[in-house]
Amino acid sequence: MELSGSGCLHKIAMQINSVQSQYSQLESRIQSSESEVIRLNKEREQAFVDLSRLYLPELESEAISNTINQLRGKIETIYEKKLVQQEGLSKKAFTLQEKIDAAERELQKVDRLIDEKDSQLEELKKSFDSQLERSPDYQILKSKAEEAKKILAAEKDRASIIERLARETLQPYQENKVFAYLHSREGEEFSRITEFFDSLAAKSINFREANARYQILTELPKAVGKKVSASAEEYKQAKEKISQYEAKISEEVGLTKAIAEARELDNDKKKYLIIYDKLEDDCKFISKELKEASSSQGKHYKEALSYLQTYLSGENITELWKRARATETKNDDELVSKIEEANNRIANLNNDIRTLSSQANQLNEKLSGLRNIKRHCTHHDYESGRSYFSSGFNVDTFLTGFIASQFSERDVTEKIDSNQHFKPVESYHYSSDSSSSSSSWSSDSGFGGGGFGSDGGFGGGGFSSDGGF
């Protein structure tokens, strides 16, 4: 079954929504796990405080308690700062996504209007063509244009032949030194002796007749060129009359107005694409910031880890653990058990957070890739009503393959490009190339084989009585 352009974009949007939903769920689980880690840290730190008060009075348990409370306050501040940043970025990302969705809705709305306008244009085109075909005046104008075109083509062919043969025939005249000498002196006054010898030279080559031929040979291409120009002007005027008549009918049936409205819709789409691209770029930047804020190797994590490592490597905590394990009372056993349980759960949660963060990062990359694929299709107008895909092409196969890392983003866009097609758009005016002329001149209409004979004069070729050469 043939897949439409809008159908393809809908499938891509569905995949984007699915991956976005999975990503949001992972982010929610990460935040929930991080909140649980904060709570467990508080329990563990309180257990340390209680142990210090019970068993280490000589080590200034109040100081240890204060130290733990201070540490907890710093770590909580760091985590709170991280959560505030994540929350702020998440809100920005959500707001941007809403704007992107709104821009997509506007694009879809414009695309629907463009498709409707295309359908209207097709109907108006039929009405336009029908009126032109039924119009005797238009058929006369078209016939005259075709005739003018044929005449122009024939004149161009004739001019080409005449120019070529004129060049070939003029060459022996120009190369003959006697003719060139007499031609250069024509019209000038000289002494009687000079004129006497010039007349002898002229008779030897039949200069008067040769010079007459020479003048015709030099002037004829110019005359033919003027005729070609005149024919070209007639053809141009014939086409202008057709264009004027077509413009009149186009205005009457509403085609001109519809074409202007279609262009306006195209301009609207370009404006929305600019807005859409800007929002997509902003969304990518926020996603990158959110990824950094959520990373287990981000700046907040490293700052908190530095405080914990500094404190837990302290001498008092080590001594506290030794003494607490040496006692046989149940109270300290419960506290130690709570600390150990908190340690295990925190370790497990941190492992979960790292795993979930890795999955979220991968999904975020896929989400960015899917958006790039969708943007590629939108920029190439693949959602147009004229757009369709090859029979048997299943875009879901490549989208799911991309998500599973079986295909790259480039693989998917190339597959989409190679299977996408546009239905042809017919032109709404007379085509001046609808027919061509094969007119030409026969060999007996051109120049003969005249030239200088072996005896130094001109041979028997030249202009024939029927107008040829």
C-alpha cells in the first residue's frame, strides 16, 4: 500500500512521542532515586550522630554531631541546587516542547491549507484549460504563434546556411590579390596611366561582375539576419498575446488569485519553519544542559562526592566504627545495622541511577536524531499532499531500527529520500516549446560552386537565375 507524505510524518511523530514518553519516565525514576538517596543519607548520618553520643563522649560527640550536621547541610545544599537546576531546565524543556508542538500544529495547519489549495488549483486548472480549448480566439492566437515559431526556425536555418556559404564563397575573393587591390581602390581618382593599367587588371578577372557578386555576398547575411530578427519579434509578440489572453482567462476563473494565495501559504510555511528550527535548536541546548545536570559524573555529583570522601576518611568516623562494633549492646547494633542497610541501599540506588542515566542519555540522543529526521522531511516538504512513498516502503522498519541502533540517522534519511516522490505539477500557461520546426533549405537554394578559375578569372558558378548562388 502506498504511504502518503503526511502519513510518513505522522509515523515519525508517533515514534518521537513514544521515545519522549520513555525518556520522561526514566527522568522521573532518576529523580525519585536521587531523592531516596538524600533521605537515606540523612538516616545514615543521624545514626552516626546517635552512635557518637552513646559511645564516644571523650571524642567530643557534640563536635562530631555538629560536623555531621554541617556536612549534611552542605550535601543537601548541593543536591537541592542540582534539583532546582533540573527542575528549572525541565520546565524550560517542557515549555519549549509545548512551543514546538504548537509550531508543528501551525505547520500541519498550513500544510492542510496548502493541500486544499493544491486541490483547488487542480480544479481551477481544469476550468482554465477547458475555457482555453473552447475559445476560438485562443486557438487562433495559438495557431499564429505556432506558425510564427516555424517561420522563425526556418529563417534561422536559412540564415545559418547562407552565413556559412557566404564565408566559404567570399574566401577566394579575399585571397585574390588583384581583386583585393582593385576593390580597395574603388571610387578613388588616379592618373590616366594608373587607370589604364587598372582597367587591364579589371578585365583580366572580370572585376565588375566579380565585385557585384562580392557586394551581394557581404550584404546578404546582414539582410537575412534582419529577417530573422523580424521573425523573432513576430514570434515574441504572438507569445505575448497568448500570455495576455491566458492571464485574462486565469483572472476570470479565479486561478490567478488562487496562485497568489498558494504563494502566500508557501511564505507562511517558510516563516513557521524558521520559528520551528529556532525552537528545535533551543530544545537541543536545554537537553544538553539537562543531561549535564542529571549526569552521575556532573559537577554537582563531584562536589558532593568530594565532601563525603573528605569527611568519611576522617579519624573520628573510623574510631566510631571500631568502638561501635566492639560493644555488645543492642542499641548500637541496630544503629550499625541501619548504617549498613543504608550503605547497601545507597550503593544499589547509585548503580540504578547510573544505569538509568545511561539509558536516558541514549534515549535523548535517539530523540534528537528522530527530531532531525522529522525536520529533514519537513524542510523537504515531504508532508505535502503531492508527496508519496514507493509501494512497500515501511518507514517504521527504519525508525525502530534507528532506535535499536541498527541504522544511523543518515541511513534513515537516505532511505526516506530514495523512496519519496512528488506527483507532477502541471504548468498553467502556453508552452512555447510544445512543437518544433524541422524546416530547412535544400541544396539547390544555396550557393553554387563558383570561385576563381584556373586561368585567373572567376569560374562559371555564381548567382543563378532562380535566386540561388
